[in-house]
Amino acid sequence: MFARFWPVLLLLAALLGTLAFWTVRESRWNSPLYCFADPAQVWGVSPLPADAQPECPDSDTVRGEVRSGQTRIEQFALPANQAETILKLMQGAGYAVVSRKPDDGIQLEATLRKGNDQVTYFAEHQPGRTFVTLTGTGQGE
């Protein structure tokens, strides 16, 4: 009697497996931290500092560009006056500073490169915190 239900049960199991896989894959894009492949890492090359809070832009356009692989972006809120914290981590991971505008008390900007991966680094001094944005094209190295 159960033998005739096996095909239906196998089909149901396959459908549930497909649904579970799709849900896990799609959950990143609905998450507030959609722009991070790993929110515990900086650009995938260094552990996130304990006092850094990862963030992603609240923009459907940016979300779509990140999802399609056109853009890569990561943002971090750090305590005040820490404009170079993430920059030093990137340098420690082998990224060279190829251009830099000095920290003028308002912001610090730099272009970093490692192999074919070019990253724009922007640290903005805000009241009570430093807000860092890393941007690049595609998926990096």
C-alpha cells in the first residue's frame, strides 16, 4: 500500500528541498546586511573589529547592483576619530594605497589596490562616530 505513495513522497521531498535552498539563497538579499558576503569580515580579507558595526545602504537600486555583481559596497560605523582603522586592516591584507587625500577633520579618502581589485575608501567624521564606506566593482579578487 505504501509503495504507491513513494513517488509522491519523493516529489514532495524534492520540492521542499528546492524551496529550502531557494529560501536560504534569497534570504541574504532581504537582510539589512545584504551587501556583505560575510558580515564578520571586512571586504572578505580581515576580521571585523569588535567596535565596528556593519551596515548596508537602504537602497533598492544599490541592492540590485550588488545582487547582480555590478557593484560591491560595505559600510561600517566606528567610534569617533577612527578614520584609519579599516584602512589599516586593508593595508595589512595586502592592499596598497595608490592615492590618498589627507584627513581634513571632515573626511579621509583613498584608493586601494591589490591585484586587479581596486577599492575606494571613504571615512566620514560624523557626530560621535566615524562612518566608513568601501566600494568596488564586481566581486573583487
